[in-house]
Amino acid sequence: MAVTKNPLIRYKILDACFRNPYKKYTKELLLETLNEKLMELFDDESHCIKLRQMQDDIAFMKSAEGWSIELAEEFDGKKRIFRYEDLNFSINNAPLNEIELSEFQSAIHVLSQFEGMPQFEGIQEIIAKLKYDLKVDNNKQPFIGFDTNQDLKGMEYFSQIYNATQNQEPIQITYKDFKAEQPYTFTLHPYYLKQYNNRWFLFGLHEETMKPDWNVAIDRIVSIETSNVKFIPNTTIDWQDYFSDMIGVSKPIDGKLEEIVLHFNQLTGKYMENKPIHETQKHKWLNEETLEVKIKVIPNYELERLILSYGDSVKVMETELLKKNIKNRLLNGSNIYKE
């Protein structure tokens, strides 16, 4: 039988049994109760364990690496009864063991790298307290890097946008997109925040057009003010489904799902096997040199940019329109370098 992936679940079940003053848990009854609880939680016999594993669990709980639990020397006839010496004891109230301490310290180092980001305001105090309580080395160098852009314009508005979206509060946005000569103002009912390619985008209901998936790039925001209009809730869009049909954040008004077929060369193909470009990806090797990738998405600007990023390592086979667009972009790009 497979052992439960998270042994802490078993430890907590055993802990509850050891604290029970009314039931006499022999090893047989203890194992039976443990497996019953595991079945209730997972509804799968593969998570049940055998006596040897339970004995190993108890030994760990007794060890210094665990919680140094103390079991009473009690017997029912010749059978050992498993019960805490101190029934007020619980591993939930015990000091962190070495494994838990190490995991907490690693988590704190990761969390610390979010300090200063607007969406994590308030976390600094929590991290400081945890560092003090757990005696984390403040001089330890970061060991993980996140693909973020701390200098992105508009991030000073992130907290306000985040709170407005969470609290369902309409906002008035002054905005200047790349095509507009002058900023313009509109009222938006914020629904969803999405990050793509190190930029943040806000989706919501544009009050003037009543378009429920209006897309606002946060780095193009000039200013934000609260609006006194009544919030109009989202009743039409499941955002997980909305983004599952495409790559990026731009959904063409009349866009339709299409099967895109791409051929990658050998080296890039090996990379694409392990890092799919979309959740619908299906791939197969046509020969030793060519990996065929098929995805079902709505073609958009971000898809074209992604394909172009692979340069001469990929060839578009389908659709014909996408092939034509990529070909024209490559030709226009090559013309830039002509003397």
C-alpha cells in the first residue's frame, strides 16, 4: 500500500487518539482508527497504512526530531494502551520540531522577496515577527528569483486597484493608451486582475459601453479616483474559462477557437515537450528533427509575439492566416536591416 504523501495528517490523527482519556487504544484499534480516518479524508484505500508504518510514525513522534512525545505505561490485560502521559499535551501546542522549523525558515526567505510589492502591504510586520520568533538569519542571501518588474509604471496604483476589485467598488480611471494623443477618463467596475509577461492588467465593466471584459493595462494609468456610482457585479464571465481559450490577455471581439499547428526543430522541440505553450497542447515527433505541436486557441497578438520569439526554430503550418501574418512580420523585420 502507498503511504500518505503528507505524514503530518497521520501524526495529527494519532495525536487525537493519544489525547483521548475515554478510549483504550491498543495497537490494533489504533491502526484501525487511523485507516478509517484516512479513508474518510481521501476515500482511497491506497492511503491506508500497515502496522510497520504506524510504528515508524509513533517512533518519529517520540524522537527529538519529532515532538518528543511521552506515552504512558498502561495495559489492558496484556495489551499495551497508547495514551499520552499528560493528556493536556498535543503536538499542535508543542514547539516546532526541526523539520517544521526548516520549512518555515525557507518559506520566510521566499516571502521576504515580496516585501515592498503593493499587493503585499502589511506582510512586512508578519515576516519580521516570524524572523524574530524563529531566529531566521537576516543576512542570508536570497536563493530564489522571481520574474517581476519592480520598475513597472503604474504600480503605485496597484493597492488601490486591488482593494477596489476585492471590495467591489467602481473607480474612475484617467488613461492614456499607446494610440491616444491625450489621456481620457472613464468609469470601470473592476472584476479581475491578471498578470502577463511582467505587466498587470485590470478587467472590468466599462460603464459607457457596458463591455464586461474591458482591458486596462496598469502601466498606462495616469490617475485613479473613487466613483460614487453603484457597483454592477459580474454575472456573465468565468475568468478561468475566459483565459483558457487564449495566450495572453487580448481577446478579439469576433475571435474563434482554432487549431494552430507548429513545427519546431529538434533542439527547441525538446524544450517544448517539457514546457507546453498552452494547456491544450498535444505534440508528437514527426521524425528525429521535427516536433509537431497542436494547440486550440483564439489567435491574437500575444500568440504571434510568442511564435516570433522562437525565431527560426519554428514554422507555422496552420492556420493559413496565422502563417501569412507571421511571414509578413518576419519579412518586415528583415527589411529593417537592409542597407
